[in-house]
Amino acid sequence: MRLETRVLAGLIAFAALTSSAAAGDYYAGKSIDLLIGAPPGGGYDIYARALARHYGRHIPGQPTIVAKNMPGAVMGPLLEEKAEALFDPAKVLYLGTANSGTRICVSRKDSKIKTFDDARAQKAAFGGVSSNDSTREYGYMLKKTAGAQYDVVSGYSGTAEIALAMERAEIDGACGWDWSSFKSQRPDWIRDNKVNLLLQVGLEPNAELTRMGVPEVFKYVTNEADRKVVELVIAQQVFQRSYIAPLGLAAEQLEALRAAFDATMRDKDFLTDAETMRIDISPLSGAKVQELVQKLYAAPKDMVARARQVITP
């Protein structure tokens, strides 16, 4: 019988069989399905498939890793009330995150929106995916806290489709696009100066974007209450490239998977692969992610309620 462990990437979930057997014996001869909770070609997909090519070598027993796309498989329940009964990030077990980086607002070079100040001064159309996606949520958040005047046109399947819509001049731009994914998906846009980088959105400034003169989000979020809410929303970027296992996974297996994840993040071949694909790797261990998530979910209820309000229409 073929035994299988299921993993979901972006936010990732194991539906693993638990066992007291040694981790090497448990995973030997088995496969792990890496279930990617986003469409092909986007940032989650790019990161997860890079991980899949190298992760198995570092897991005791060297199981085969099989990457599969399952868009919408997991929701972000801190800011989605209906999801709370389905998935509680504060209670699952984190293997680690590959990147907890920065997101950006961007516009076409020929758009009337050349700067974020332009986006605050005149109407435009900015693309977004469905709910539970940063392009939609950050789009609304910046309208409600930073004074953006664009309309959010949602319904795109992913950032790959948003990029095509920008090229066809259907929309002016997008917010909430992961910077590392953007560089990987559209390196020619930066190289050939085809876009305006309007804003960087992160808890800390990104050195590369700062050198390029891209302003930080908190230049425009000046109200203290709004700032705290924006910080809460941005803090969820710890989930950005995170990989998790639910309660019930045997401790020995969890530690083996965490150690293998950390080893993959240091693996020379993996880092070379990431550099070739132009994706940034700034990992956090599973234990560190677990600590940050616990703090995030301890936020006051009124602040969480306000955060939910600012990321929705």
C-alpha cells in the first residue's frame, strides 16, 4: 500500500499518519504531496516548487516530494471570521518560512499613476485576486488607511493574470504583490523600466527597495490607530512562505521535518536554484514562526475587528 503525507504550501497542512517509528523508517519509501494553495505561476507556486526540488534530500528516509496546486485550500482566519472553525493558525505546528518579506504597489510605466501620491490624488484601476489574497486585501487596506483613490478590480486568478491585464492596459497596477515574486515573474519589467514602483509594504524597510527610492507605507499611514492596524495586517506576512503541520504529528517526525526545512534553506543547490529564479530567501525556523504567530493571535479583539474591516470592500 502506498502511504502518503499531504503538505500544503503557502499555508501548508499535513494530513500525516502518526507513528512512534523513527522518522527515517517512517518516511522511507513514501511520498509527500506538497499541496500549493495558489494557482500555477504565482509566488506561492514558484517558492513551493523550488522547495519541492530539494526538501526530500534532507528528510530522513528521503521521501519523494510531489508538488500539486490546490488554490484556496487554506484561509487566513485571524482576519476571516468564517474561517475560524476550519483552520486555526495558532494551533498548528510550523516547519518554517522561506521568506517573510516585503510587498509592493506597482503601476504600468505609461499609467497616469507614477507615484503613490498620484494614487492618492486621482482615480485608477488596480487589480486584485479573490478574498484571502494580498493583492485584494492590501488594495483595500491602503484605500482605507493611506488615502489611495483607485478602484480595486478583483477576480483575477493570480498575479500572473494581473500582469497580463497590466500589459493589456486593462488596469493601471496592483498593490500587495510580493516583491520577490514580482522580480521572479517579471524581471524584464524592472530591467527595461516598464513599471513604476509606488510603495513598499513591510514592518521594516527593504534595503533594495529603499536604495531604489521606493517610499515605505508608514509615510502615508499617519494616524496612530491605523498604523497599529496596518502593522497587524503586515505581521501576517510571517505566513507568506510558511509550511505547517496540524496537531497530531508525532514529535519526532515534526522535529525531523523542521530540521530538514532548515537544512534546505542552507542548501547550496537550493540557494543557487532560488537565485536563478530570482526569489529571495530570508528564512525563519519553525520555532520562531510559532512564537510570532502566538503573539499575532494575542492581539486585542477590537484591533482584529478593525483589521478585518480595512482589508474588505
